[in-house]
Amino acid sequence: MTHRLAFANQKGGVAKTTSVLAIGVALVERGRRVLAVDLDPQGALTFACGFDPDDMDETVNDVLVRRLPVEKVIVSAEVDLVPSNIDLAGAEAVLLTKTGREFALQRALADLEGRYDYVLVDCPPSLGILTINGLTACGHVVVPLQCEALSHRGVGQLLETVGDIRHFTNPALEVLGVIPTLYDGRSRHARTVLADVGGRYGVNVFEPPVPRSIRFAEAAQAGRSILAYAPSHPGAEAYRALAATIEDSL
Ligand SMILES: Nc1ncnc2c1ncn2[C@@H]1O[C@H](COP(=O)(O)OP(=O)(O)O)[C@@H](O)[C@H]1O
Ligand SMILES: [Mg+2]
């Protein structure tokens, strides 16, 4: 059976992309077969996996818009990857004219059933049709949340969208939990936010929080996960622990 997890938060810079790659690689270390799907026209996940997005001939855009079979675009890195690039920016407008537009990714991924233990979908920083495709295609949502600059209204909006998705396209969708990211344990504000968020929204907040470190940006620049770039760094260890927790909670 394949678990499909959408990493979503309409706020940018909260470590969605970083978390998809790090959790994905931690799951590979645990012996799982993992596919990551870059659903952001910025192609940050594709870049973080060591590819130049502009060099990718066929991407998730061809899968969603031209119905190219998804196995034709998968490339292999620390995890298997469905790449993306700026071509996907046009997909939004094209999909909006199509019947079944919310289901394009779900239909594409159905072809892979059983080939992977996990499919992790990296959603873009919006609640538009691409994120709706991600949420429609997955059984669970994981919400990376920056402890410092928490926008409460943002989380409420995301949970409202999850409610809409349940109503219209994917009744089985569940919020698996929040990954607290960019955590500065010395800041009292960060600790307060962390203590508050679970109760306020009735969601599970995973442990441990991922510490803030310049190593993450360095790893992404090098086209590698934090687990490969700095294997014993506390950030890598945090993601290993989170991957174990995620597996236990499924
Ligand atoms: N724990 C962390 N500490 C410091 N920087 C981080 C951490 N996690 C991610 N980053 C950096 O923050 C930026 C935004 O992360 P990213 O994963 O791209 O966020 P999103 O996908 O939500 O926009 C990137 O430059 C990334 O390298
Ligand atoms: Mg991103």
C-alpha cells in the first residue's frame, strides 16, 4: 500500500520543500521506497535534489496538462522525483478550463499504486488549483509551520481548504500533523507558539521541532538533503525522528 502525504502551507519559506526532501530521505534510510512530487513552478525541490529545473525536458506539467504517464518523467536522486519547472506556471490556467481539473494528479499517481511506499507531494505556497490537486491526490496533509512567524489566520485558512477538499473531492483526507520548523529554542516566542498551536487548531504537533541552522540552505545549494550533507547534524537527526513518528502515526 502506498501512503500519499501532501506537504502544504500557503505561506512560503516555512520549510515545506526542505521537509519533503528530508523526510523522504529519512524514509529511504528506513528502507522505504519514496517518490517526491514537485508541485511548485519554482522548482525548488527539483533544484534541492541536484537538478537544474530549466534543464528538465518533461515535468509534472506534462503529466497534469498533457496526461503524459507519470513514470515517463520520474528521475532518480536521493529519492525518486517528479520534477517541476516554470512550465508549471501555465498549468494553472490550462487546468481551470478542464473537466476533472482537481483530479489530474490523483489520476496520474493511481498508475503507480504499489510501486512506492510513500509519495510525498511538495505543494506551492498558495491555495490554488495546484495545491487542490495535491490535497485531492493524498490521504494525509502534513503542515510545516515556522514557529517564529506563525500566522494563525494562515493555518485556519488552510484547515478550511482541507474541509472544502473533504466536501468536494476527497472525503478521506486527514490532517496528520504539524512539523514545527525553523525552531530557535532560545526564543521564548518560539516556545510559546509551539505550546499553543496544537490546542488552538486541534491538530497533532510532531516532535521534535526542527532547529534553525544555516546548514539547510547550504545543503539545498549543494543539491543534497541535510541527511546526506551533514548526516549527524541535529537538523538531520530531527528529521529522522520525525520520519519515525510519521510512520508510527499512519
Ligand atoms: N531548519 C532550517 N533552518 C534554517 N533554514 C532553513 C531550515 N529549513 C529550511 N530552511 C531554508 O529556508 C528557506 C525556505 O525553505 P523551503 O523549504 O524552501 O520553504 P517552502 O518550501 O515552505 O517555501 C530555504 O532557503 C531553506 O534552505
Ligand atoms: Mg517550497
